[in-house]
Amino acid sequence: MGNPFFCEYVKAHALSVVQAAKSKMDVPSSRQLFGYRVHGLQLGASFQLSKLKPLSRVPSANSLDAVIRRGESLQAPEAGDKTTIDTLESSIRIRSQFGTVEVSPHRVVLFPAPRRSHDELFTIYSVYIAGFLLYYRDYLTLHASAVEVDGSTIAFIGHKGMGKSSTASYFYGQGHRILSDDMIACRPTTGTSGLQVAPGFPWMKLNADALRFSLNQNGANLDRPVPTSDKRMVSVNGQQPESARPLTHIYMLGYHEKDDVRIESTKQKQACLHLLANSYARRFLRPESSGPRHLSQCVALSKEIYISALLRPREDIGALASVYDLVCRDVHSRNAGDSQFGKSAFSLKT
């Protein structure tokens, strides 16, 4: 009989060789990938993503946060009209009529439905994918749109339909650069100074009113973000900051019945609750998964930057001009050290 310890060693060595081979098969070399950077993430893709600008130099495989791969095309969708997100131990599975996406901390696999492409499926669920990858890396992700004003990032947060993208589009139409539409990510901790927000996906998703009023476009020749959506995608490729910018202001969007646009100060508790309610991770987290870390990040953020309520008349797209003027005055005043806007409500007639 052979030495049992030697036999176990041979078995273990053989297993390690197999696992290493599988790992090499699972993560292609950087020469086989297209490289992208979005929300501060370094991504590699085994195929070209048409709406993203590839990096001139692909990062090494070891420095990639995640690799995006093609899965087999489905014979039929695994879900109906509504998007379903299955939350697993350390991954999520997104299922809809457009296909299935499996997202784990270091890998994204796309399984398109019939007549859908891998590239199209990625675009549809790009923000969901980035949201999970960022959350796994201890980022706080917020349902927000962000623009650059005076070299700093200001963000507009709010529930669906509150006008985040429309508000950001007006700033973009006035010459400001877009940091991100639909989601921002940062890493706030107690005692944080200089919070940074990295550029997100290079597009905005706008309805017909925002296209017409902010950008003087009708959108007829623009792609839809989702085949069933009424919105259109506006590319901002090459028109974003090249690197992260400090986050200095957050405006909580809301409507009121008055005929003016108004900025109102908020108490820290109210601001923290609003941040929690607009966390992007809530879309795929289990209730027990949010935990104290998620709460502590919102508390830290509410302490570190200016968070105000920004109210405007309901269903009045023309009020965006007044929103722009008022917000710019607020940002300029705070950057100059004038805190008058934080002490009381400040309004501007529409």
C-alpha cells in the first residue's frame, strides 16, 4: 500500500490544478477583453459594449473588479413583463422578458431572450449591475442624478417620477457636465471629509418634455433605454468629468402647491431617513441585509454635506429654469462661505 499522506497530497495537488484551470477559463486574460471604467469600477467585457467608450489600455485581469461575459441565449424568457430580482447569498439574478442576468461580486453573465443581444441586455440592466457591484464593495448607492457645478458634485435624489433626470438635463443644457443619471455612489464614514463621486454611465434617460424643454430635441432618432419605455437615451460620452468630483450638496426633490421654487433646510434625522428611502440597494437587498452598515453610511453622509429640500410646482416643466437659478445661487453662496440658505427657506417665483 502507498503512503496515505502522500496520496492525500497528490489528490489535493490535483484538485488545486483543476481549480486553477477553471479559474483561468473563467477569467479571460486582459488581451481577450475590452476594458471600461464606470462609477469607479474597472470592468472587463468579453465583447464590446456599444454605448460605452473602451479604455485605451485594458487593466490587468487582477485589477478588474468584475468581468462581463456572454451566456447562452435563452429559448424563452424566464420571467414575464415585470423585472424579478432573486437575491441569493452573495449574488443576484435579474429575470425579465428581455433575458436573465447573473451578477456575483466579480462576474456578470448575460443570457438574452430571443431576438435580444447581450449588448442590449447589459444596457437595460447596467445600473442594477453596477449597483450590486458597488454595494458589495461597501459603497452607499443612491437613486439620484448628479451634475457638476463650480467643480463640485451636486445631486438630486427622489423617488421615481420626482424629476431627477429632468432637473439634471436642464443643467446639462446650460453647459454643466453630467456625473451620473439615475444612481450615484460614495463611501461615507463617520469623520469623512472630501466625499467623492465618480462618473457613471455616459447617458441620460429623458422623457419628451425634458428633451424638448432642456435640450430642444424631439428624440425621434434616439434609442429607448428599454424597448417598452417612453424615454429616450441621450449620450454624454466625452462630456463627463474624467475623474471623481467632491460631493458637496444633495437636494431632496419634491412638489408643492405653490407657484414658486423653494429650497428649505432639513433636520439631520429627516435627511437620513430620506437617504435610506432612496438607497439604490433597496431594489435587490433582503430586508435583513441592509443592516447597521447601511444605516451608519446614511447617518455619516447626512452629517458631512449640505442636504436640503428642493420644492417646485407639480407638472410645471417651465419651473426648471427657476430651479436652475435658485440652485446655482445656493451653491455659489455656500462655496463662498455664506450659510444664509441653510438658515431659512429661500424661494424664487416661477
